[in-house]
Amino acid sequence: MNTVTVLFDQSKGTINRNIYGHFSEHIGGVFYDGLWVGEDSTVPNIRGFRKALVESFARINPPVLRWPGGCFAETYDWRDGIGPREKRPRRVNWWYKYDRRVETNQVGTHEFMDFCRMTGARPYVAANMTGVTPLHIRNWIEYCNMPAGLTTLADERAANGSPEPFNVAYWGIGNENWGGGGRMTAEMCAREYLRFMTVCESLPGDMTFVACGPSGHDVNWTRELMRTLAAKNHIPAALSVHYYCGTAGAPQDFTEDEWYQLLRQANRMQNIVDDHRAVMDEFDPDRRTAMFVDEWGCWHRDGTGPSKGYNLFEQQSSMRDAVVAALTLNIFNNRCDVVAMANVAQLCNNLHSLYLAGGDHFVETPNYFVYDLYKTHQGAKQLETVCDCGAWPGDGSPAARPLERVSVSASQAADGSLTVTLANTSMTEPVEVALAGHGGAVAGRATISTLAADDPHACNTFENPAAVRPASVERDFADGDVVLLPPASVTAVRVAG
Ligand code: AHR
């Protein structure tokens, strides 16, 4: 019998809520006709934001939302996005050469903060470090965070409708500076970061500045960046890591081989997190630098979403992407002593999205339901697990961890309730798992919610928005009871405290 054992007496600590974070860039259809429809739209909206999306997003308790880029940030001037909307400039933005769409700046700082307030997410502003001066970013911080009446910039914010400061705590200093953000070496990036950060930290407030970390598994970048910063006696508060997995094929049309290929790629997140942390430990043994995996997800061939290519990078999401999300979130939960934030890319009409939207159409993708199933992990105490369900043969790469047939993580909330999340990584075979505790029992009134479909290629579309939906049953659960995991599925077992 396959078994999963929850070790009630072994924990890596609290699962930071921010592991359940999100990312929304000004790219393609993320904002325009995605999150934002405008106040005059016939589409039901709350102060311009798509009402159905606001309400749906709030339901999964989003802890944090990164904005406005990504690469978009590199040519973004925050002053374009404040003041009366009808007077805001139109700009050729970072992505224009790919999609010929002009940035209208209808969503700027105030609108973004409003969206955050409506949904409960804390803002994480990823600021430009390549195309502007440190003073420019410092002024944005002053505009956002200083109390009205203190400075001219704070008064300008108040005059623009927000007397209360936005109190933005997370500031990204640069984005992918190894690539789009200036094609820097790690040493150059560290020096630029210090220049920007020193100017920005001259402002008071409880702020976390995020230095640009590596692309995927590039530990040389991490080592060189940390070494250069350490040589100036600086340990960054946070380091970003970006990792995307993907295959050349379409997200809703894959072979069995491509199913496992993608899941193995996703599973590399374990090595990526562990190996970067090991290098960071060389310079930061006390672990003062937090790891923010602030872009991750599946990156498939684009043009496969409902806009048929109009929205740059828009792709469909199937049950395969949902299993990738579940597997990745289990990895983060189980490394909650290392990963302090993670932001899936991107929220709507883009890569690995939770939503597809356009005009009156609005769809929650299978990824959305994973966040719904996993939300009780947020802020809970992680519990170690032992999974004895076997693993798939490796893909030949010596360092890669085996892809477990069942990916699992567990946590216990302050009220004593237990959440165990399990992803069946088999595309075709169901798995029966006996779920028990050690040092405690998995027993009590349980809600078992399962996200599955008859076909692992299943997606939610504008024509069939409810093809994939979770189903829940309630029952009394005794320690060691069996849970059936359908093929290509995600299950959350919640046992009341
Ligand atoms: O998420 C899309 C793009 O991917 C972001 O703009 C960039 O940071 C990354 O390369």
C-alpha cells in the first residue's frame, strides 16, 4: 500500500503567506481587458477593475501582488501613471515591438493600489533600475509612503485621491538584470543595486529591497552577486529567483512523454531553491537574505489562449499546469525555511494564469483552483511528511531529484486544523494512498477536495468555463484511511482541529 505519513513532531517552521503570491505585469492582456475594463465599461466592474475577477481573487486570500513588471518596468516612468486618467500619456512600452500595443497608463500607481486594497493583496513594486536614476525610484517611494502634509510629493498623492500613504513594503530594485534589465554581469548588477538601494533606504519605513537574483539554476550569478555585496559589507534583505518550465508544444495538446517532461522540469525547483540557498549560505550563514521566487510558472507556446495571439504570451492552462502548480507549491511549503515569497507568473491572460478574460468572458483556469485548495497552508505550521508511493525513473540528469508519484506537503493551522495537499503526477493511473500521522493522528471530520478531469488535457474555455472544477466530500477520517487520487489530479485533505 502507498503511504503518506504526517510527522506531527517535525516542522521547518511557518509557511510564509507570501509563498502564495502573484505577479501582474503590463504586458499583452494582463491589465487591459483582463484585470482592467475601465469604469465606463458595460462589463461589471469596481472602479474600473473586472468585478468577477476582483471577487474571485479575493476568495483565495492573495497575500502579495508584484507589479508593474517584469521587463515592462525597465522603460516605465511612474509619473506617467498618476493624475487624471484622461491626461495620461500614451507610450511605446517595453513590449511594443512584439505586439504593437501602446501603454495607455490607465492603470497606474493609484489604480494598482486600489486593486490591492480591494483584494487584500499587499503591493510589491518591481522598480526600474536600468532606464532611470536612483532618485527617480526614491521619489516614487516618497510619493507612495510618506504621510500627507510632510512633503510635496506626498501632497501630490493626496491631491490625486489618496491622503493615506500606500505603505508599500516590498521594492524590487531591478528585474532580470542579467538579461532585459541591462545585460549586466552579476558584479555590475550588485554595484548598481547598491547605488539604488543606498539612495532608496535613506527614506524611513519598514521596506524590503529585493536584489536581482539568478535566471533559473545559475548559481554563478548568485555567488558573484553575493560576493560583491558582501565585499561592501552588505547582506541584501531579499534576493529574487526566476524559473520557468515549458515545452515547445501547446499547453492543451501534449503527449504522455511531454507530460512527464514538463513535470520533471517543474520538479527542478527543488534543486534550484536548495542550490541557490547553499551558495547564499557561503556569504550569509545566518540566513538574513530571504529568497523570493518572484517569477515562476509554465511557459508554453503562446497564441493558445482565447485571444488567439492578440494578447502577448497568453496561453491556455490544462490539468497539467495545475499539477505543476500543486507540485511547485508543495516544494515551497516544504522549504518554508528558505522560500519567503513566490509569485506565479502571471495573473490573467498570460503565462500560467489563474484567469482568462476578454469582454464579457471570464474564466477561472485549473491553476486558480489549486490556489483555492491550498489556501489554508498560508501562515500555518509546516509539518514534515514521509511519502512512500514510489517515483518515476529519472531523466538522466544526475543531480535531479526523482519525480515522486505523489507530491505532498502538510501544515497545521493555529486552530489545530490540518491540511495535506497531494498531487498525483501520473497522467494515466489513479493512486490509493493511506494517510496517517506520526506523533499525532490524521483523524477527525475531514473535507476532501479533488481537482481532476476525465482528460488531463482538460481546460476551462470561454465556451466551456466549468470543464474543470474541484469536487468536495465530507466524511469522518480515521488515521490510516485511504484517499483515492485520480490520475493527473490535485487533492486537499482538510481535517478539522
Ligand atoms: O513574465 C514574462 C517575462 O518573463 C517578464 O517580463 C520577465 O521578467 C521574464 O523574462
